[in-house]
Amino acid sequence: MDEQIIADVEQWLDEVVIGLDLCPFAARPRREKRVRIAVSHASDEEALLNDLQAELERLSETPAAELETTLLAIPDMLEDFADYNDFLDAVDLWVEQFGWEGELQVASFHPHYQFADTDADDPGNLTNRSPWPLLHIIREESLEKAIEHYPDVDAIPERNIARMKALGPDERKRLFPYLFG
């Protein structure tokens, strides 16, 4: 089953995140095989936080030249976006309590991701919709360096939302088979 979960995440990463240039910083680490996709089979929050801790430690202890970022897929829990969103508070507290602030941060992606003040079917939500609930562990130093060399980082979210709204129904089905298949 892990192989299928990883394949789903790779398809999303390659065709959506990189293919649509939603994250202009993702292509190089992916091309250089410095993106780890891990799967947590945790069935409760404590076990998931322990899996997250293991991935935080792995990323921190591995040079960026070998491993830039980690995507932790969560297939066995947090299917409900409200539960996932609540869990992110625990993640933030965990990162703070264990001293990862300033070194690592965690971004969020979910099949039912919904930005505040949007309808569930708003195409803009597709920018953060992944095939499985994901925790994306990012090196802050690498992100800061990438942002320094990117001309208008503040325009990325608006550009991405416009890109999602411009997708036709066939493109949505192809890119998001787990949502529109």
C-alpha cells in the first residue's frame, strides 16, 4: 500500500506542484532526488507526532545537499479536514516545544483543504489539495535563500489561485483524479 501512496504523492508533486509551477522552489530538489516522501501509519495523534519527530530529526541531521525536504503522508487518520486543521495546532506547538522554530517549519496539504472564507468547491482550494493528508517539512534556511532570489514571492498565492480557476474540467480530472475521478 505504501507504494501506491507514494506514487499518488509523486503524481501530485510532479504534475500539480511542479507541473503547474505552484511552488517555484520545488523542481530543483525533486530533480536532484532530495525530496523524501514518507508514510506514517499512525492511528492516533501521539503516534503521528512521534513519526513527525523522527522525520524532523532525519531532515535536521541530513545535509541539505542530500535531503532538502520531506513530505509525510498520513493515510490512516485525519481524513476530515477540520480534524486535520485542529491537529496542525499540535504540530505548531510540537515544533516550538522541541526547538525546531527557526530551523524547520511544517506546511499543510489535504484532499479537502479549504481556505478560510471560501466555499468548499472554490477552485482556489486546489492549490493545497493533495491526494492524502500531508505534512510538508521545510528547511527555513533553504526557503529564505530561495525567496531572496525570487522576484515577487508575495504574488505566488494569487497567481496559483488564478491558475487553478483557469483549469478546465478535463484538466482538473487529470490532475486531481482523487477528487474528480
